[in-house]
Amino acid sequence: MRLDRRTLLSAAAAATAFGGLARNVAAQAAGTETYVNEVTGYGPLTVDPNGMLDLPEGFSYRVISRGGDVMDDGLVVPGQFDGMGCFALEGTRVALVRNHELKGSNASHRNWGPGGPDQAGIDRLDAARAYDTYKDGRPLPGGTTTLVYDMATGQTVRQHLSLAGTSTNCCGGHTPWGSWLTCEETEETPADADVTKAHGYVFEVPATETGLADPVPLKAMGRFDHEAVCIDPRTGVVYLTEDRVDGLFYRFIPNTPGKLVEGGRLQAMALKDVSGADTTNHHDRFWSPGDWREVVWIDMEDVDSPNGDLRQRGHARGAALVARGEGVFWGKDELYLTATSGGPLQRGQILRYQPSAEEGRTGTAADAGRVQLFVESADERTLNMGDNLVVAPWGHLVVCEDNYSATTRNHLKGVTPDGRLYTIARNAFRGNSEFAGAVFSPDGGTLFVNLQFPGITLAITGPWETVIA
């Protein structure tokens, strides 16, 4: 289908875009070669003469931030750009709150933090405002930065550190009330790393914060290898992914919707009548693209998990396995999440969850919806380890690849309502790092995305309404 601009930006299109039944990414038959099922999208990519980002004809990009830039607070933009949220400010300005996946126990990551090489400028940061420090008293390098960008002028207005002293800030998610939830993808403790506190938490960063946010861990949301979160705006229920091959998928029912710091109940997803289901399809085909399964939720205990065994305990009680749950994003009355290494080829799955009409209102096991295997990669040329994802204004998904290969390039992929894929962009930069943090501007006209290494934030514009699907 070809979308005009009115359709592209209409709420109706976004509301109905995923109404159709999902189909397989590739038709498969036992003993036969797979057939790659792609659609035209925006057509072939044009080679970027600057060697950074290959895009279809008519599209262009602007570099709006780089790792190592000096920020307005005197610190430098940390490296390892990852998840990111976009928030409307006054006038034509937006705030991009951006994660930095810098691990406390990685010695080289100290040089990529806000203090710069050898942490030479770290004294500009008040260690008392950081969540954690190394045992020498210097803040850990992870956290978030906030970038203010003017949509009218195409210029970055200011940048500053907005959360300090955390570790391995991978993805996260925006809240309906205007903040960014940043997730630590680690379970480091002082017993196994040069840190002074336990890690593996979610932190909240207000988008309008002009300095450092208070580094308050939301401990009721569990301590594990957090990846991403999304929130059902109707109920305030939070859904959380876990980046482990034997990970789980969680929901958090807050005591007070919109006030996560006041605590709540953490539960793990299980499939009705299939205790401990393995949704990965790694060894046996449990389900096929298009299949739906009824869900129940299991209450989690001892969620601060001092032994780092939350997922094992949940699975032992019947929770379903999800192969490296990473990106998760709320659409229209449903959410989508990536299982980065799911499927027989371990090249990725996309799951779709539809809450029940009473989701989160009672918090009981029966208060649940259903989950679908929406997409499963049968050929790495079609989908190669999808990570962060976003629901686009025209209703399709935009998925960031993270395939760890030095030769097979990472792409931005589009996914249609019937589960077919097309290519939006290709990383042409040296190192072939993952794409991360894809998010659209409030007007739907600009796609912001990060190249994790060496740390580049891009603003992509073009004729989004011309997609042919």
C-alpha cells in the first residue's frame, strides 16, 4: 500500500495498522530452502558517499550528537549510545533522553564515560549525585544524557548528563507522564566487581530535568538483566524484558499508577496449560508465526534477588522462556517485543501481546491476555537479530538490528501489519555497530536513531508516506 501524508499521521491509521493476522517472515517446509518474504518498502538503498548511513532515495540524515562532544555542563558525551526516548518541549524543541551502555566492571569503559579519557574531567561531576562509585570514589560511567533539539532549525540546542553512576544502561522506555525509564542490563555487586552497590535496576529520569536526576532505583520492579520497558497508558501497568537466553517477560502492577517509586507487584508471564513453556523454538518447534497462546501471570517473590536467580526461580514455577527479550514498545492496545536470538536459526523473533480488558486491575493470575509469535526470522537477510524497536506513526514497526558481525551489516528494518519486512537503512560506518534507540519525533516526520559505536545520534527525514507494502 502507498500511504499519503494525511494517512501517515492520522490516529486512525495507527489504531488499526496491526489488525491483520501476522504471517511468517519466510515460508518454510521441512527439508526445503526458505523463501525470503520481503516487500518493497522504500526501494533500494543508495550508498552514502560519507560512509555512514545508506538510505533509500529521497531520504537524508543529520548528525546531531557524537560521543566525546563537550556538553553544556562541562562533561563530555559518554560513548556506547543505546536506548532513547523523545519528548515534546515548548515550541519546536524536543528532548532526547539517551542511554549509555557503559559497564562498571569494564575497565575500558571508564575512558568512555562523562569524565573522558582516564576520567580526567570526572571532578566536574559531584559524586554525591551519582548512584554508585568505584571503590576509589569516582562515579561509574553509565547513565543517561539529555539532548535538546530544535525541530525547526535542525540544531542541537544543549546537552547535559541527566543520570550518573549507573551501569550498563541498555534500553528503557518512555512513560505517559513525560519521563524516561532507563534500565541496567547487569547484576554486578561489590562481591564481583569494582563497585560499591548492587546493580540491575530501573531508574526514572524526567525529560524536563535540566541537571542530574535523583538516582533512585525502582527496586520493586526487580533486580535482573533489564533491557526495556513499556507502559499501558490505560492502566499504568509496566511490561519489562530481560536480555538473557533463558530470560522471562515480566509485568509490574504499580500500587499507584504513574508513581512507580511507591512500589507494586512484579509478575512473570506463563502460558496457560503449558508450565515452563519454551517459546524460543531453539530445540523443538513450540509454535509457529501467527499462533496465539493464552497467558497467565505468576507472582514473583524476593524480587531484589541477591543471588541473581530471579529468572530461574520464575521458570521453575512455570514462567515461559523468552530468548533474549530486548526492545518492547506499546502500540494501539497491544505491545510488541523482540526476542533477539529466538527461532531455530537464532536470528530473532518478534512477539505481540494483547492485554485483557481487565489487565492489571485485579493483579490475579487470571487477569491476563494473549501472546502471539508475530515474526520469526527464517533468513538473516530478512531479519538478523532485531533489538530495539518502535511503532512508527504509520503503524509499522521499525526494528534495530544488532548482529555482532564484522561483515554482515546491521540494518533498520520495517515490519508490515502482516509480518513482512523491508529495509529502511544500513549502517555503512566503520565497525558495523548496532542500531539503537530508534524513536520518532512527536510530529512523526523525523526518526532519531543511534549508532552505538563510536556513539552517533542521527536525525533521519524523508518521504515516510511513500512506503509500499
